[in-house]
Amino acid sequence: MTEQPASDATVPVVLANARQTLAEAGVADPGVDATLLLAHVLGTSRGDIQLKESLGYSLTSDEGEAFAAVLSRRAAREPLQHITGTAPFRYMELLVGPGVFVPRPETEIVAQYAIDALWAVANPAPVAVDLGTGSGAIALAMATEVPHSRVIAVERSVDAHAWAAKNVAHVGATNMELRNGDFASALDDLAGTVAVIASNPPYVPAEAIPRDLEVRLYDPKEALYSGADGLDDIRVISGVGLRLGYPGSSIVLEHGEWQGADIREILTADGWMSAATHQDLTMRDRVTTAVHP
């Protein structure tokens, strides 16, 4: 027997209630999240949900129950990406979940600077590295968008490395190598050969408390905090980059909007040239670049 739709479970009504629930829970963009959650439950696209909303499509009782379950999880501030199991990043859908930092839209700008620098290298097979790759987002962006490059990514967290390995296989980046280890020493065999050193390292000061519950409760601590001023890992990366790179190679670093001046000072003191800080799409200082002396 065909299951009958619930009379009060039309998509317009369900989404309106979901938006209110998520707004009351403090979710930043309740309308988008409600739509994406329903798309996940129905195995369809955001555009199709919008069409179903305009047509007054009704959910079956099973669909309604499944949506209520994921809505409850999101209202408890579990990250949307943990519920759906994926996170969009540039031209990819990455696999994510507990134990790995969920890639953010602002990191796409960091990836763009790294990709541009890699394309500018006068070498038929330029080498790039991603230090602390997490999900593999920046490394995979470089590998897929600069297909003649060789990209080596390193991640010290066992859990995050496992997610990165899944994404390498998922995306099918055959020109990317993934290593599990400390970026301070795991790439010493590449000394003097790397054209682009990229990283989205931990940069939250130890005593800072992230505003968003999704970050505070679910992002791995080792992906967030880096010493009293948040710059301990960047200090290490600056030295590693000088060792791995060669004259004219580039370093590309993501950081907090308040850290640009301090990072330029660190890089310049270490010997990097032309340190400059750039803004993301929200006009916040987000990425600092410099050139190997």
C-alpha cells in the first residue's frame, strides 16, 4: 500500500516551522539550513526543494519523521555538515564529520591565492605543500585546479588524516600525496623544491572562546588553538617554509582578521619578502602572502 502524505506536512509549512525552530536556536542562516537539511533527507538538490515549496509538495510520514530528526540535531547546534556528511569547497563536495575541521567559505580565498601562485610558476611540474591539511580542502583545490602540479599535504591528527584520505579518494586527485605527521619535520625530504607553501593552521589564542557553538562544541581543539596569541604554529610554518622553498617561491597563510600585522612582522623578521595581507569576500583580513628571499 502506498504511504499517504501527512495532511499538515506540506513543504511550505514544514520549512516555515523549521526556519522558526532554527532561528530560535540561534542558527546563523536558518532558511538556508532548513532547505539544505530537507534536500539531504529527500536526496535531492536545494533547487528542487525550492520547487517543491512553490508547488506545495507534501512529505510522507517517513520523510517528515526523518526531517524532524535531523532538524532536532541542527537545533542543538550540531554542524550542518556533520549531519549531511559533506561540505562544499570551491568545485568539490568534501566528506566531513567528527574529528576534522569543517572547511569554511573564507578559506576558498586562501586556496585561490595559492592556486594563482602555483599557476605563475615557470615549471612544468611545480610542487606545492599544504601544512595541516585537515579535510584536504586547500591541497585538493590546488591539485585539481592546477593539474600539472604535484601537491603534498600533511596532517598530524589521525582522525583528520583519515578524512583527508577519504577525500583524496573521493575527489580522485592522482597528483596529490597525503602524509600523516608533524608539519615541522614530515616534509624535510622536499627541502629547496617547493614553489608554494600553503596553510590554514590553528590560529585561535589559547584563552579565546569561539563565538559559534558549532565551533566551540564540535571542531577539534587541535585545529583551533595555537599558543597564547594564536601564532605559535605560524611561527613554525614560517621557518618550515623557508626550508622547503627556494628564492621566489610563495607562502600563503590563513589567519584571523586581527592577526595580519603580527604575521607580516613574523614573516619579515624571518627573512620573507613582500609580506602582504589580503581580504576575503566579507572585506576582513584573511590571508597573508610573502615571497621566499
